[in-house]
Amino acid sequence: MSDAKKPVRIPTRKIIAAVLLGVALYFGFAIYGGVQKIGADLARFGWWAFGVACLLAFCNYCVRYLKWEFYLARLEIRGVPKLDSFLMFLAGFILTITPGKVGEVFKSVVLYDLKGVAIERTAPIVVAERLTDLIGIIVLIVAGSLGFAGGLRWAVIGTVLVASMLVVVASRRLSMAIIDLVERVPGPIGRVAPKLRHAYESLSILVAPKNLLLPAGLSIVAWSFECLALWIVLKGFDVDVNALACAFFYATATLAGALAPGGLGVTEGTLQAQLVELAHVAKGESVAAILLVRFATLWFAVAVGFLALAILRRRHPTLFAAGSAQDDAPLTYA
């Protein structure tokens, strides 16, 4: 299972900078909504709902962990203790605010450092996860779009996107043609082509039709929990919005923000527009609800990721020890 290992270096300062940027954005969002009005709304908020929302978000993580285990099994990666595997998966949330959550490949970095499994062998899991997440979100949009004019438009856009990705991945000739083009690019970009070929072999296994059905089903269940988190938070403000409508709002906002860093800004703006215009939620309540939902689903995940990494480092004191002195260097791997 082991590959020749090079030190892994974690860009700690860049991670902290990204977190601070997100906090600043949320502060600006609060000012936009009216700090005094939000404060008044929060004063009457039932905080039990926030606790339930965090619990629902954690249920999302647990269900998605089952996908991680499914993909590891399909790639015939064995011998990883279940507790370590679960902590690795959660540690990936440290970089969940990266565009498209691709930073969750961090769990592959942890697996490499602990078990020597080449990163390019497991990194395609992140692509497969995002693809099945898209499928799950589209299903939720379709289900929630009942009664909402224009809702199916988002479903069509998402379906076309997913279908396009599947066509590229399913066609070995097309995928290799793209990789060949990358190889012709001079400099460091061209030099990643061999790793892309290696990664494609893993990805083609993960997105084969027989390996899509179960993970896609798990994605539907997982993201349903976070849609329910929005519904619960609105209940905390005594705002009654149909649960299916909440699924539509949350899923479309998630899809709209998928290409932004963690969906920051785009997700919030889309979600607020829908709550105000379609569900007729007051502006102050909508902003307060969005802040709480995003803290329960996004920033809670980042906190869980750091906690999981701390537990892993306690269980394995040598984890990342070689790169600890060069926190600002980029991640390197075999």
C-alpha cells in the first residue's frame, strides 16, 4: 500500500486568511441586513433550533462518510482503521470553503501521510463526491420545485452539467485527449499530466454506472438533512415555510454557490432572495436565519474539521511532523 513519501506541508496561514475573509464577508452581510434588526430577531430566536440544525449538519457528514468508505473499498484501499478513516474524512472539512469544496482533497493528504497511499490515487474521490452531491441536490431541487415557477430551470441546468461531466469521464478517448492537451502545455502544468492519467484510472472506476447509484442515494439523504436545518432554523423564528420549499431554496442556493469559495456570498444572496421573494420572509429574519444556517452547515464543518485533525494528531503524533516548520509551503506529494 505504501508509496515513496515526501514531506507534506500545510498552508496554515492561507487557511486562516480564508477563514478570516469569510468572517469579514458574514460581518458585511449582517450590516447589510441591519444589525439592530437582526439583533432584535436573534433575541427572540429559539436557540434549540440552532442546536438541532448543527445536529442535522453532523448527520449530513456521517452519511457522506459512508460514501468515502464506499469509494475506498472500490479502489481496494484497505487496512485503514474505521475511526482514523472517519477522522480523516472530517478533517477534509478544514478546506471546505475552497471553490467547489475541492480542498476536501485534504483527507487524501492525511491518508497519504498516515498510510502512504498516493494522493493522485484517492483525490478523484473528491470529484466523485461532488458529482454525486450534484445529482442529490438536483433531485432535491426537482422535488422542491413543485409549485415554484422556474424551479425546474435550475434542475435542467444542473442535469446538463452533470451529464456533461459524465460524458467526459465515461469516454476514455475524450478524457485522454484532454490530458494530452494538458501535457503539451509548457511548464508545471504540463508536468501534471502523468498524475492526471493516474487519477483518471481511479475516477473512471468511481463514476462507473454501478458505482453511482448508492453514493447518489446517500447524497440525497445527506443533503436532505441540511435542507431540514434551514426549515428548523426558520421554525426557531416562528416562521412557517413548507419543508419542500426549504429543500428547493437550500438546494438551489447550494448549486448557485458551488463554484464560489464555499458558496460564500453567492449562496447567501440566492437564499435570501428566495426567502424574501418566494416565501415572503421579512428581510431581517431572512438575514438572521441565513447567518445561523450557514454557521450550522458551513462554519460548523470547518470547526469539526479542525477538531478531527487535532484528535488525529493526538492519535498519531508524527502526522505532518516533517512539514510543520514550513506552514506556508504548498502541499507536496509523491
